[in-house]
Amino acid sequence: WTMSGIKGDPVNEGIKPRMFRELFKVKEDQKAVFDYEFRVQMIEIYGQKKKQQLRDLWYLSEENAKSKKKVSSKAPTKFPEYKGAELKVITTGKKKKKTFIKAAKERRFTTYEDMYEECTSAEQCRFTRATGLNDESSRSHLITIVHIRTVNKKTKKVINGKLTLVDLAGSEKAEKTAMSEDLDKKQREAMIAEGVAINQSLGMLRNLFLVLSSGDKKQKPQYRGNFLTEILQDSIGGGAKTLMFVNIGPASHNRQESMDSMRYAEYAKNVVNEIEGEDADLAAQNKALERRVADLESKLSGG
């Protein structure tokens, strides 16, 4: 809901359609000075217990379009077979880390509508199913990476950046999963195995937040051992800006989950950034843009 929402609804539209639209607005506003190029990757991290799998949603959407096969709403009792190219997380650099996913497909977009429609269609290949806390619980982490290449028309200077949107899998305690009665024993065990994998990866991400927010340089952040933290090496801390949106339930029955989610967000909020040189100049430009946005919002609201 937070990522997608209702397209075109000024109140309930999600992060993705807003972000995609803003990208093309900036491109149009700055077309006299800059050329922009947007390329998108969509990667799903699915796991059961300690086993994980990287799945390319562009590949899966192409295959599903050929076979017209619908994604099952039940947990796979056998670890799912993936016939696409083997995806590998590659990290370069020591001080300034850069992470990319080898063999992952990319799609280049020139219009907002194409970017939104194709990304929305690819998301239908993702693992989701009903649990006791959510009718459409994400059973995998979805990572949408927008690579942005900007060329100054006059100086020919090239700036590369990326926006990484992570829709984390739904996390709940096993006793609150409330599996459907029509599931057999193996399917129930598979759902529990999914929950174990989700909680393990979210635990590693939480520990990463704790280390990066501690200010203790003797503590070394651990990225390896989980695809989620490996992919996010250049998106948390350093010169990156990290934002976390958290949904919590108002019911007293879910109080513990709500409190845990708020604590998780607090860890992310306290991550310390270290910006130097060119990144500092870009940060200053971002601040100026933020002030401009705030001014425009104030005018729109009549402030």
C-alpha cells in the first residue's frame, strides 16, 4: 500500500507512482541543461528458512506473459525453481562502495506511463499471500532500482546515481500467521519456513542499522550472509540518504508488533551519514531542492 497505493489519488497514491512522475517532471524542467536517462531493475528476494533466492521480475514477467500462468497464492512446498540467469551481488570499492546485481535485466523508460505500467505488471509475479495480519502479505522483499544518468549538455559532465526502493516482506509471529484451513501440512510448514527467512533477513538489517547508528567505528557492519543487506551496502549510511516508512496497526491485539516496527524505524532514522567532496555539493543541491518543494507545497495549500 505504501509503495503503490491508488494511482492518481492525491491522498492515497503510493511512493512509486509519485516518484516516477517526479523523475519525468524534473527531466522536463531541466531539459534545456541536462539529458536524463532512466533504467530500472526489479529484483525479488525469496527465502525459506536459511535458503534464499534472487529472482528477476523482468524475466518472470516475460515468462508469465508467454505461458499466461498465474502466480499461486499458496506457499510452494518445494523450494521454487528459477530458470532465469543466476543473479549475483557484486560490490566494488572500499571507502565508497558501489553495489550492482550481475546478470539482472534492465529496462530503459522514456515516459512515466510506460515506467509505471510495466513495473506494476512485473510486481504481479511476486510472492504474496493472505496471513492473519494482512490479506495481501508480501512473502518476499521487492527491490526496485532506478539508475539515473545525467549529462550536462554544455560541459558533457556525467553524473550517475540511483534510487533504491525496498518493499520489505511482511513480518509477523508464527502464531499470528493464521493459515487458511484448506492448507495441508506441507503448505503450512512452507508458510512457517517463509516467515523464518523473512525474520532472519529483517534481523540482519536491524543489526546493520544499530551498528551504523552507534557512532562506534570499532564496530564493523556485517553485510554478507544475506541478499538484502548485501544489495543495500551503498544505500545505507555513507553518502546515501535512507528513509523508512512504517505501517502500524491501531488494534491493541497488534500492540507488540506496532512497537517493534516503531523501534525498527528509529534504528533506521539514527543512521549516521558521512558526506565529503562532490557528495557534499550534491547534498547542498538536494537541500535547495527540498526547500523549493516545501515552498511549492506551502503555496499549493494556501500557506
